[in-house]
Amino acid sequence: MKRNRKFIVFLLLITMLATGCLGGGSKSPTTYTVSGQVTDANGEGVANVTIVASSSATATTDVDGKWTLTGLKNAVTLTPFKEAEEENAEWVFQPKSIDVAEAKENFNFTAHLVVTHGLGEEVEIDNTSGVVNYQGGISLDLAAVPVPEGTTVKVEPVDTKEVPDLEEELKVAGPVLSIEFSDPELDFSNGVTLTFPVNEEANEDNLGIFHHTSQGWMYEPSTIENGQIKATVKSFSLYGVFEATKLVPPTTYKEQGIVSKGETIELAHTQGSEIYYGADPTLWPEGFSLYEEPFTMTDDVLTFYAVAVAPGKINSEFVKFEFQTPEYALKDSIDLAKKTVKGVSELSELPIEVLPHIEILGTFFEDLETEIDLETPTNHLANTLMPFMAGLFLEEPNHHYVMNYWFEIEGEPTPIEGEEGYATWIVTMPLDNEEVINLTFKTDQLELLSEILFEIQAITEGDFFPLSGPQGDLNFFFESEYSGSYGAYTVDGYISVLGPTIDSTDLILDITDLWIYASIKVDGYETVLDGHLRPEFMDEFPFIAGLSFDGRIDLGDVEFVGSLEIGDVEVLEIEPFILPKALRIDGYLDILGLFKVSVGQIDVEVDAVEKPVDPWSPDETYAAIEIKTISVKNAGYHAPQHGIEIAINSLQFDLSKVATNKEKAIFELDTKINIGKYNLELATSGDAIVELDEDEIIKGANVNLSDLSLAQFGYPTISGKASMKVDVPYNRAPVVDSKFDLVTDEGIKIDFVVKSEHYSVISTGNLTTLDGEKLGTISYNSDPDAQYDDYAVIIDYIDGVKDRIVLIPELP
């Protein structure tokens, strides 16, 4: 009878709670169905459990624990209930209830039949489960505590009128209990979980389980779930559930973040509380200490949690405080800056494996410079033969050739005995020291050759006769020997003129496709010319206006393979020589068989101008060459045995005079450099304005670099801009002021200036983040009276570390 009355009261309570949902005259909402199962801890179904919806609808589980509720409207709360048949026992369900609002299956509950005891009883603790349950939803969970067999616990209620030290701020919101164990030596360090019911009218936001101590009622960290409050405690006397004021978390007088070493950090007390600090709030109160004096920043990082505690108050939330020194806060950025500097530093030190190659290259060019002298027979030979063979007249110092009478044709062709159809012709070239060079030509096209030579000689003597002879291919051999004041050499080869390619209807000889092979031996050294020549002649003079060459030129140690184009040739009236205004080379030089220089494509545009020899003799002039544009593409240097590759993708200069005594250059550079493990890409563009004095001597210059980019494999890419101002005082060393504004792709700014005056160089600058946080300083001082470090740029980071960029590396 008692059990039935208990269920009826439970059902009436649920029905009363739902009455607010039953009124109204609106249209009934759509109904839905929910279902589920109730099982015990072993997964077996529990029968005869009543599932009550807050709308008063009920369902009962079958033998398998399954249930179904139909006809539900709106949102409802499902609560399971089952009357225990045993005395001092009751069914407890997890979860206690479930909120539903739509059709769904598998709303499941787990049922536990627990033995309950009355408060005031002395209960022996089951050391298997470690749980002691009391009527009214009170329980002690000692599963984590080693409990000897036979240990008992006694839990007694305390009358609210007799609760000691009950302050006004505390309001009883649940049971107040005295808990006493038969064994006072039990070790509770692993914690005992207390579960108490909570008064229905209590404000859950301000609830807590409190422990009575010598200081008063002290809060234990608590959680509330399904109308019950829990706390894990480690000592015992009186415990109660109270409503109380929650403390405000501690604060600091210094804002969290960056704090220099040696500074103090003071915590601010609130509401008369004490502050405890520790490393892990989950271990509270273990590992926490009472805050009594300010902290001093001694390490790079200071991190701790703090909580405000006071009797009769709910502890504040745990607050995490983090402080860092500036060096540590920027640690990652400093590491990136060091990475950048390391890359630049490695670039500044020439790899050891390259040094032997550099020595070979330097020795070779020193020897080459010695051998190729303007007074050597090789140079003289080129100056002498090229006017006839290709139409170019090159000036030799102190030997100025006149344009008339370059050569003389002597006599008639002489047939060659035993070679039918072939004959020879002697051509004599006088030199300015009354010596002559005789060239012997051999061909089977005598008539055509004679007409060509006749036409050429007529042109050089100022007479013009249209060429009307036969057209066709012309093949002839030439040879010559010379021994005189210019040395000794032999020349032999052949020329093939592919026809019909000869046209002099405009009184001008026009050879458009010519194959030439020439072997020139000078003092045992042989030069071979082998390839196509395509000359273009001027309209008014019998000179070449342009020339193209495809083939090879072998100088022995150096071989050129590729093409050469000379265009826009201009005759200067100041001096008797022809000047090319445009030059294009596409090919490579093979030097000593050790390495190759890819000439690429070079375009040069020049102007020839008259300039006075000196300001006091304006009538005496000389011919000067002014470069207008230079363009180099696809050039490079390749020495695989030394791991060296340099590729100039493009290098362009555009020079022009922008004002009186001012000239401007616009330039671009894009190159790749591989030296051993070093893989670089350099690109930039910019302009330079050069200021000249009245004598056209440089007074100064302003240089600007934009789109500057330096990439090295494995290191950050540096990009940005730079500017340089150069003053050239009379009879003094130049004064240079440079400024660099750079940034890496990893967010490091590099700003520095370089000043050079009186043979001293001073550089200062900074490494910073993009937000301007300082990471380090840059310094260099080459003043002989100043202290500096082995010609090295010094980088001082804010963490005390130093880096060096060597400017003049020591060579072995």
C-alpha cells in the first residue's frame, strides 16, 4: 500500500507540472511517437518500468525493457520510475530524465537497484563497490579510497538551527550532514565524491557544497546535474549545501603579456578574499600556495593559475596568467631573423670547393689579356684581312688606314697546270709602312670572279660600272703568307658565295649569303673561322651596313659557337672607321674545355659623338661612343665539375640624357646562381641619374632599386627596395649614402643605412617584425680608429645572441 501511494503521488506531481500545457483552444498540434529501452548495468532489459511523459502519458517496459509512447504533442520530459520490492532499496536511473520534441527511437535508460540506508545508521562500507547510498538521494562514493573490511561510516543530519558559524551570506539549500568514519586513519587523498539533493527553489548559479573548517565554511568545487550537486572532498567533518556569493576572479596591476626581467607582478585582492596560485587547477587544492607577496620576473616565461577564496563564499573561477619577456615573446620571430641572417652569411663566404676553379679562371684571363695585345700579329692580321674579306675596317692604334686603294689586282689570272678550269689571281694589299700582303685566289669561276674584283676596284677608285656578268655559285680558295714587321703568319681557306646572290644594278655589290672557312696561323697558334656570313651594304657607300654570322670561331683555348649580328653600322666622318650601333650574340664560349660561357642574346645600341680633347682646345675633337641601350638575355656561365651555374635571364640598360649634364639609366636584372649547394635567384629593376660637371666629369649619382628580390634555397626570400646617393667631391673620396628597406617572406623586416666617407664605412640598422617589434640591430664600422670585428657586419639580437656576416672572407 505504501508503494502504490508513493507511485500515485509521483504521477500526480508529473501531471500537475504539465497542466500549463493542456489549456487553450487552438488547433491540436501533430502528434509523434518515441520509443526506447531500459537496461541494467549488464545490458539486460528491466521490465515494469513506467516511463512518464510530462503530458501525463505513460508507458511500461516489457520483459525486454522496451517501451513506446504515442500521441505526444509538443515538447515533453520523459522520466522513468520503478518501485523497488526490497526494503531499504530503490531504483536509480541514468539519465534521470530526457527532453524530447520529435519522433525518435532509442531513447534509452540504465537502471540501478541500489540499497539505501537511513541517515543516522552506522553502515558498513562495501569495499567492492565503495558506494554508500542513503534515502533522499544522498550518497558517498569511496571507490578510489582503500577501505579495510569492516570499516563503517555514519552520516547524520544537522538541524539548520544548530549549524555552527552560519553567516548571513550563507543560505541552506540542501542537507547539512555530519560524516564520521570508524577508522580515523583512512587515506582520502584520492578523493571521496559526495552527492546531495538540492532544494527545488535554490538558485543553481550560486550553489555549492561547503566544508566546515577552523576558518569557517569553505567552498568545495561543485557540479550540479539533474537536481543533484556533487563535490570530491579529501577530509571530513560537517558538509552542507548552501547558496552563497561567488567571488570575483583575481586580477593583476600589470597587464598580462610582455614583462621585462626584474619587473614585479602584483595580484589584486577582491572582496577580502585570499588568493592561491598554482600550475594545474584540476589538482586543487594540491599544488596551490597562498599568495603573500608580488612575483618577480626572473625567467623568460611566468605562467600560473590563481583563484580567490574566502569563508562563506563560492570560490572564483580559476584565472590563467601568462607573462613573457620581450625576447621570449619574439622567440619565433628572432629564430626567423637568425635564419635569414644565416642565409646571407653563407652567401658572403665563398665555398672552399670553388676556390681552385676561381684561381684557374683568373690565371687564364690574365694570360689571355697578356696574349691579346693590340700590337700582336693576331690583332694586326684581323685588322688587315677583315676589310677585304668582310668589308669591315677596324682602326689599329697609330695606324690609320685610308679608305681608297685597299688592294690592287695584279695582271691576268694564271691557269693552273693539271687543274682544268682553275686559275689563280694575285691581289696585293699595301700597308702603311710600304709593306704589302699578297693574297692568292684559286677558282673555276674566273669570269664571275674577275667581274666582282673589277667592280670592287672600280668602286674603291670612285668609278661605278653596273655588274652584268653571269649569276651563280662562286667557290674560291685563298692563301697568303706574311713575314715582316708585324710578325709571321699564314692564311688559307675558302669562300663559297651561294647564288644567285650578286646584284649590283644599284652600283652596289650585295652579297647576301656567303660561307667562309679560314685558317689563320700566327707563330704556331691557329684561329679557325667556319660559318655563314651575311653582309648588308650601305646605300651610299661601299661599306657594310650590317653583318650576320652563324658558325664557330676557334681560337684554340677559346671556341665560340653561335651567331653574331652587327646592325645599324654608321660611318664616322671624324675618323675613318665604321661603328656598329647594334650587336647581337647568341651562343657560347668553350674555355679550355673546363667551362662554358653562354653569351646569350646581347643587344647593344650606341651613338658616336664628337667631343673636344680639352675645354681649352674646342677645335680638337675625338670620336666618343655613347651607349644608349644594352640588353642581355639567356646568358650564363656553366662549370659542372665545380658545381657552378650562373644564368642571366635578362639584364637591360636604357640610358638617355634627361637634362644638361644629367644622364639617366633604367635597368632590370633577373638571374639565377648555383654554386655547389647554394641556389640563388636575384631580380631587381631600378634607375640611376648621373650628374656631370662642365667637363662631363661625374659629380654624383642617385640610384634607386625597386622590385629587389633575393631568394636562396632553404632560406627566406628577401625582397624590397634600396636607394643610394653618391657625391664625388673634387680630389676626394666619394661620399655614399645608401638606404635599404627589405622584408622576408617569413615576416622579418630588415632596414639599414650605409654611409661611406673618407675611406670609412659605417652601417646601422634594425631587424623587426612587420608590426615593428625590434628583434636585433645591424652594425658595421670600418673606421680605422674604431673597433670592428674582422670586416664583418654584426647582428645583435635582443636575446643576447650575435651573428656575423663576413665581408672579406679569409682565403686558404
